[in-house]
Amino acid sequence: MIRRAPVLLVVAKAPVPGLVKTRLTPPFTPHQAAALAAAAFLDTLDACREAARLTGAEVVVALDGDLAHAVSEAAIRSALAAMRVVPQRGEGLAARLAAAHLDASGSFGTTLQVGMDTPQLEPVVLAEGLDRICAPDGPDAVLGLAEDGGWWALGLRRAGAARCLVGVAMSTGHTGADTLAALKAEQHRVEQLASLRDVDTLDDVLAVAGRSDGRFAALARALYPVEVAS
């Protein structure tokens, strides 16, 4: 039987002004907030592309929204040209996440999913997480918790295990803990990845820009030229 390559899955939303990063307005305009989202998306794709090179994985993007109205449309389309893109489906974020894992790799493929809110993500962290769930003695899942109580990464040895997400309330201060509990309730062995900070608020923008390089950090410094958090 031919074994399918593991998948690095990016769940993303087209960076359309007024529809993304609305918690950043103000101080940013809707277009500036969307530009920050676009920069974060492109940095994330870069990290996944490099991690795929290191591991032999395939990059799949589950995309919601219309790129025709997105900031940085041309750059995003160029980056996506070498990747498999699938539409998001399902009612509610939890259902869309579960469906994205299945659409990316089938029930028995291996997936490691991230969003577009951690532009500071380093390829080696993704590669190490994927190596763990692909290892014969590795866990059934890896989970990267976010500092706001959510999670930034979910890796599954069998993508069908993402069905446990459907019962988890997303975007709360306890989503990470609830996801961990849901995985363990189905007897999955879980290892945790390093915690990262999601970009949702101005404080997040400044903190992440102060700890990273790339498009997002450069744009954040240009749009909000104050001393960033260390």
C-alpha cells in the first residue's frame, strides 16, 4: 500500500478589509488590519513551505473567503500556486476544522494544522511536531496551546480523530484545555508543543513583532512605530 505523505494544514481566511482582524480596528484601519492578516498569512505559508522541505510533507490550505477582494491578492495567489487549496466547509469553526483535516488527508492520513495568527512560527517547530506524530513510538496527537487559552497547532496521527473538535467550543479562554480533554477522552496519547502567542489585539501585534522578523513584523513596525514589546 502506498503511504500518503503527511500534511501541513493551514486553515485560513482571505484577508478582506472589514472581515478579518476586526479587533485591531482601531487603532488600525480595516485595510491596515487586513494587511497585517495578509502578512501573517504569507509568513505562515513560508514557514510551512520550509517545514515541508525538511519533512517531505505536503502543504494544504483550507481557505475561506474570496481572494479577489483580499489585500496582497497577487502575493497570496503566487504563494498558493504550489500548494493544494481546498474550500472550508461546515457550520461553525469546530466543524470546519474537523472537515479540513479530512479533506486534507482522509481519515487515516497524518495532519498538523495551524492557523494564520502566529506569524512568528518557525519551520523547525512544525517539523519537530510532525516528526513526533509520524514516529513509530510517537503520540496520537500533538497540541500547541496559545497564551490566550486557545491553541495554535493540532497534529493528528490519524486525521479522522479531528471529529472530537465538533464538541469543543472555539474561541474561548478554555478552548485549549477543552481540546486536550476531548482528545484524552477518546484515549488519544497527546504531547504538547511549545506555547505561542496568537495575534488578536494591539498588544499581541506589538509583542509578536518584537520577537520575530518577516513581513508581519516589518509591517507592524511601519504602521505603529513605537517601541515594541520585548
